[in-house]
Amino acid sequence: MTACTGGAELLIARYGEMWLKGKNRRLFEEALVQNVRAAVAPIAKVVVRREHGQLLLRPERRYEEVARRAAEVFGIASLSPARSVKPRLDDIVEASRVALAELVETLPADRRVPFKIEVRRSYKQFPMTSAELENHVAERTIGPHEHRLRVDLKGAEVKVGINVRPEQVYVFAERRPGAGGLPVGTIGHAVCLLSGGIDSPVAAWMTMKRGCTVAYLSFHSSPYLGAGSKRKIAELVRSLARFQPTSRLLIAPFAEIQTAIRDHAPEGYRTILYRRMMQRIGSRVAATERAGVLVTGESLGQVASQTMENLTCIEAASSVPVLRPLIAFDKAETIVLARRIGTYDISVLPEPDCCTVFQPAHPTIRGRVQECERAEEELDVAGLVDRAVEGIELREL
Amino acid sequence: MGTVLYLDHAATTPLAPEVHAAMEPYFAGGFGNPSSRHPLGVQAAEALDEARRRTARAVGGRPRDVVFTSGGTEANNLAVLGFARARRRRGAHVVLGPTEHASVAEAGHALAAEGFEVETARLDAGGALDLDDFARRLRPDTVLVAQMLVSNELGTIYPVARLARLVRRASPEAALHVDAVQAAGKLDLSLPELDADSIAVSGHKIRGPKGAGALVLKPGTRPPSPLVFGGGQEGGLRSGTENVAALVGLGAALELASDRAPETAAAMEAARTRLRERLARVGGVRPLEPGDRLAPSILAVRVPGAPAEVWQHHLEVRGVMTSVGSACQANKGGVSPAFAAAGLSEDDARRVLRLSLAADSGPLVDAAADAFEEVAAELAAEVG
């Protein structure tokens, strides 16, 4: 039924080793299997099995899409399209021959690429040693490609891998990088403040990469802003939704807080005070969402509100720890990631976010916590926060 | 005329009830312009977002790489003209598949008039795509290759993924465009699997509405130059206020088609096999099955005696709706390449009937075959 016939029928997905020690190993592996299953299920029926410290995926159809999707699942270190054959010599040679021919098609034609055959043999009863099998296969497969390949055991740029197991032998050539990181759901839960800009979606992605699930909290200044900015936020969350099982977007009304700050606080402090209120609302949401931390897209010194002093003022209003995965990132580095994960094009849509409402002409660069607290004495902080939390609109995406 | 035995699904299909229901809200209350900033506009934009996601998912692409068009023809035009023009500085050589739909072939003529060197690949003696010949035509300055996935005339499936490997190696500057209008919903349509730069799909071939189609681009490919200029909709690639209801319908139809593709293919295959068996037993009727693989949706036959048109009208009196093979190329009056490769003379080519199936055609097959037998007897009596 596939429109085209790629040769491999299996995918070998390898996972990182760092966390494979100790009692948590099983939990991690189970979470990973579950996440891989959930990720590929919408594409096709895929049998996912754990075997000898790696995952085997057998897609019924849409092989390439399944491969690409699986490569995005956190915890996967690398993937290889593979064939499986019975542990019979002729079958191994034939599968290697086909895998090699496919590999050669992807190689540059202007030089001979260093290459080797690498056997791993956990089936010790197999009648040949690893080295013998390597030679046997090499002698029978390289012939037609000698002008494109040269055997180089130490400096090989490409290889055909042969894993000999008692029941099955897996033959593969290509090795694709996986997303790395840890299986989502194994580390904890976080609330990510999402602005609609370029940075915060990347911060959310990085948080998921390290094994956290993420709920999104955004602020909306209706009627100063229209429904378009909500649509943009929802699109951002949707584009990140593939990285975790379910995504919850909470949108808190923010206009009342902004007008109160505009009317009662020094203009230069507006942005800092907005953000302090966001931290308070975020801390409340973290409690109800059972999240351990807040995550923001802040980067040191990137804008006026992100000086060290202002970050200090902002964080002081939070009652839970604030993680800033992008703290040392240049904008350009963040943009590279945003493009890769697919949020960039949405982030640059010309929809204002709530921070632009009543934006001060000259924001304070070196805010002081005491000043913030003094300004907030003029506000009904608790009441404003309560009403914002009560007004939260939830979207499950 | 009693019961209609509609066997012309390659021409168009009836709207699926689910698709109709999905479109309904956007005819009346949800009339907003997706570019408007008020809630009615945003609601329409969100409907388009969802349609874009569904379209992308159905073909294995990304939502932001979906360019909605007025149908398959515009999608093909945009790819052929747009890709070639956008890459003009890198070369001016174009290779088109041997049996392309007019919306590709005629766009190729337009490119030739602009100074592009446009070649047409060929089929081998068995009616399959001649990949060796194709490979010989590919050059470093080739900027566009267009190859359909399923022949609208005979149902042949062409090996696009294998062609893609040849194109990538020989013509790194080339965009590979795939007209998948007849493939959607019958084959598993997957942009990454095909490794194409773009594929064109159409709504009304898969129980969606007419006037809605899409060109879905490969992530990161240099986009085509637009053909329609204006307000910058569709990422600037296709200006003009979007036909929201129709595009919502397209998204819904593609999703249904894609989800059901395996079952649809199996049901079509069964119906096609039965129809082929029955028709092959009608004296003088010969199934045409060129190439290595055939789509389950199309059965073309050469009919004996009278020209296909006469058969068509005799069949339609009995409620059987078919299509006369596009025997003559509009420009030259010769035999179409697909027919020539199937071994058909000019005279044969006038006697090709195309029957095209849907997932639910099975129960109609025997009645249609009965009609064929009646027509065969009637026409034979006339000749005699």
C-alpha cells in the first residue's frame, strides 16, 4: 500500500545511556516506549518493542514519516532504518548488499568514502566470529561500489551495521540523529509562560527535552488586544503539542492588572510590575497544575526587562523556582532552534502581545525590589491576582 | 434513466456527508474574512488553520508548507511555473513526465515560450516510466522535474520515490513536483516518502468540494514564485481572500481519505478485480494495464467495434457513467503517450473507456458489467 518502496521495514531507535543506571531505568524505558507509541500512532499502525536496550519500530505504512516523527521524541539518541533477517549467512549477505547499495546512492560521487562493516554479535553460537562475518560480508558486497567506497576500519565515515541476535539479525546502514534529552514525563511538570514571541516556545521545548511535561500560561489584554493574539498563542501551543502527550493552554485576563499598574505605578516600572504579576499568577497556576517550577524564555540582557536587576525584581514575586533555559542564549541561537522546531514562523506573525500594552517610553533598566514593593502598595495585588486566576480560560490542545 | 451506476470517480466524486457538514457553518454564520482582525475574521482564520493542519497531516507535510489553491490545476500551475521561475538563475532546463495532466504539460509549454528548455520523458515498451531515459535527461542545470504519481488515463502508478533519488543525485538545483491528484485517498500519500519538493492535491477527487486544492511543499524547499499577486495570503504564494468553506471541506475530505486509504484501496481493489473479470469476458473488450503497478481506482478498457463515445452513450442510457479516454492530444491529434505505450494505435485510442471506482463501487460492478454485455450485443447486432 505504500506509494513507494523504500527497502527497510524496521527502525532501530537507540536511547541515551546516562539515565540507564539504577532503579529508574525501567521507568524511563517505559515512559519512552509510551511516548514513542503516542508520537507515531497518528501516522500509522506501528508495532513498538523494547529489545536489548533499544527500541524496534515496525510501521505498517508511512515508514519515512514514522521515522522522522520518532526522531523527534525526547530520549531517542539515534535511529537507523533496518532490515531483519534470520541468522543465516546468505540472508545476512543479501540484506547487507541491499543496505549498502542504498547507502551508496546517498554518498558524494567525487571521492571514495571510507567505510566499514561492523558486526555486533550477542548470539555467540553463530558459526562465525564478528571479524570473520565482517570479512565475509565485505568480500561479497563491496565489489560493485569499489569506485565509491574504500574500507577503512578506523576512519570510517559510513558503515553497515550487523547485529546478530539468536532469533534475528538486524542490518542497517544509515544512522540518523535523534532528539536526545530525556523521555517527557519522567522529570516533572512545569508551567511555561508563553508570550507569543520567539523565545518562550523554545524555552518550553527545551524544558520538555529535559523530560518535563509543560502547561502553558499566557496573558491576554482584551479589549486592548483582539482574538488574533489568542489564535497565535494557540497555534504556538499546537505546534509544540507533538512533543508531549497532552497540552493545556491557560489564558489569563490581564487588562485589569495593566490598567491598574498604568494608573498607580511609576511608568518606568510598568513592565517589571506586569511581570511580577505574571509570576504571582504563574505561581498560583503552578500549584493548581501540580507543577514544580515556572519556565520563562528570558535571556540575560536581551531586553530592558531582562537585566540582572530586573530579573531579580521579577523572580522575587514568584513563590516557585523559575527556570530560564535560554538565559545564556544569543537571539540568533534561539532563532535557529525556533526554526528547527517550527515555532519561528508563528512567532513572527504580527500579533502584539500583552506586554506592548501601555509600554513605557523609558523602561527602568536597574529596577529595585523595594521600589517594586512600594509601587505595589498602591495596588490591590491579592484581588487583582484572584480575579485574573478566576478568569483563566482553559484550552486543551 | 433509472439507477445511476457512477463509475467516473476519476473525473469527480460526490461530496461526502461529513465534509458537507464540516463546510456548512462557513456558508452562513461563519462568513468572516480570515484576514479580518475581529472575532468573525479570527474564527475563519482558525478554521483555515485547522484545514491546513488536516491537509498537512494527510500528506505528511507541515501546516505552514500548505498553499491552498483553487484546485489541482492551479496547484500544478503554481508548481511548474513558480518553481521554474524561482530557480531561473540556477538553470533553465525542465523535464516533464511523459503522461502529465494538461495543467502540467500546458504550463510546460508556457515555460518553453519563456525560454526554458522543456523536455518530456518517455515510457518504456511496457508502459512503465523509463527511468534510464529519465536519468539521461537530468542535468545540473535542470531546475524542475514534474512527474505524476498515478495516471489519470490508465491508472499506472509511477515510481516517483525512485525518480526522486535520481533527481537528487543528478540535478541538485531541481524541484521535483508530483501531481498526486489521482493518488490521494487511493495510495498512501506521503511527501517525505516520495521525497518530492511539492505535491498537488484536489478536493473534488476525494469527496471534497470543487474549487479547492493545495500545493504542499517540502520543508525548507525554495518556494515557487507566485502566480497571483495581492494581499499576501498563503504566505504570499497565493493572494486572494481564501475560499474558507471549500478549504475547510478540502481539509475534512483529505483527512477522511487519508485515514481510510488502506480500507478504500482494498475495497476498490476488490471491485476492480471483479469488474475486470466480468468485462474481460465480454467479447472483444480488452483491459489496458500498462506499467508495473496500477492504482485500484481506475480500469481502462479497449472496447470492440464502435468508438468509445458510442459505447459511453449506450452505457449511460443504462445508467452507467463512464469516461472516454482522452484519446487525442488536443494539440496534435496524435495518440497520448500513455496510450501509445500501452500499444494502442490511433484507431485503438478512440476505443478506450475509462471506468473509475470509489470505495463503495463494489455493489454496482455486476450491474455495470451486465450493461456492458447488453451494449456489446446491441452494437454487434448493428454492425452485423
